[in-house]
Amino acid sequence: MPVEMKLSRIIISDINDHQVIYLKEVDGERTFPIVIGIAEASSIDRRVKNFETSRPLTHDLICLVVETLGAELDSVLISDVEGHTFYARLRMRKDGEVFEVDSRPSDAIAVAVSCDPPLSIYVEEKVLEDAIAEA
Amino acid sequence: MPVEMKLSRIIISDINDHQVIYLKEVDGERTFPIVIGIAEASSIDRRVKNFETSRPLTHDLICLVVETLGAELDSVLISDVEGHTFYARLRMRKDGEVFEVDSRPSDAIAVAVSCDPPLSIYVEEKVLEDAIAEA
């Protein structure tokens, strides 16, 4: 059963190539970090802080593409973890059908926070347990 | 009449926030620069150099989304310029119909080089003339 999560912290360091975001249970206290790249971290940070941009940014472009093709972004599912690598799926809906795309969690979460309203983020229970054990 | 262009140079500077790519006419010598961000420049650079990545990068995700929704990426058109800001459209096709999405040229070109085969890149004649006059 997937657990709904929310973005609880973004830690951006100028002196480090790897940035960290934390996801926390919506209906609980469990939390875990995901290491992501600076481009995706900046993208998430800008959207969370509601920075206005005159042109569509990269993750906005994904939202626009989906909308233009008559589909709708649905949610993000963090579906697996192997070592420190998390796997996610970006879920879309079109004509009542669900379409899933393999994605890095960083991109999927950047898309989630670029949407208005933001997409729900879920993590598989097993992945949550493994991530907490590993953290 | 749009002019077909190719990516001729990518200049990435670690000490500068703004990177530069050059487009050059496929059937001619005219060329002009576009200033882009580091994330998009790195994305273009990685794809042009055929760096293998184990996970889909952000612009690959756009290709995957389009494909998953049963559409096809068609081409990139740099359609306008205002001062130093270029405007582009990412063109897609589905069931014989063309769909266009407003994009920054950097993202559109990063998508173009992430596709296999790469998408054609066009620029409106008027935009090419203005860009050359400005450069």
C-alpha cells in the first residue's frame, strides 16, 4: 500500500554536487532523504518558493507537453530503491486510462511541485522501510 | 520560411552562470549564439557527447512522456526573439495532427539532441537576421 508523502526539507549546498531533499509522511512522522542533482534541487526550490519566471522552465515544459497532448498529470510514485538509487514513476491519465513513465524521483518531484495544484507524492511501504533503515 | 540549423558549438564556463550555444545554418554559413543556463547546457553537452546514463535525465523524460502518450516529437522552431530572449516551440505529432508547446530554446534543443534520431532545428528567417544583427 503506497504511503502519501510530502516534501519537508530541501538542503542546497553550493560546495557540493549532491543536494538533499527530505520526504515526510503526510499522516505520520516517518521521513527519509533522497540525494539529487543541483539542477533538479534548484527547480524544486524555485517552485516551492513560488519564484515567478517569465518563461517556462524545464519541468514546466513537461506539464505543458502533457496538457497539450490532452492528458493530465496524476501523481508520483516512488516505486523502488536499490542501494541509494530510488526509482519513480510519473503517472498520467488520459481518457480514463493511466500511463506511467519511468523517472528519477528528483524529476518526478520537480514536476509534482510545478503543477498547480501540486501532484500527490506516494512511496511504496517497502521502499519507505528500506529507505529509513538505510538513512 | 524557416531555415534549418544545427548545433555547431557549446561553450561551457565554470565561472559563469550563463553558457553559450551556437546554431549554424545546415545549408549555409550564417550562425548566431544563444545564451542558456548551465543545467540545459550540461544536458545538451552530455547528449552530444553520447554520455551513457543509467537513469533517464530530465530531457529524456520529456521524450518518454511524449512517446508514452502515443505522440511523436517532430522538430524545434525558434520562432521569435525579443532583445536577447529567444522563443521556441517544441513540435509534436499525434494521429496526423501537429501540437506545439511554448519552450525556451535551450530546453527545446536539449530535447532535440536527446531524441534518436535528433530532431531538426529550424529558425524563422526574420529571427535569424535579427539574431545576426544583434550578435
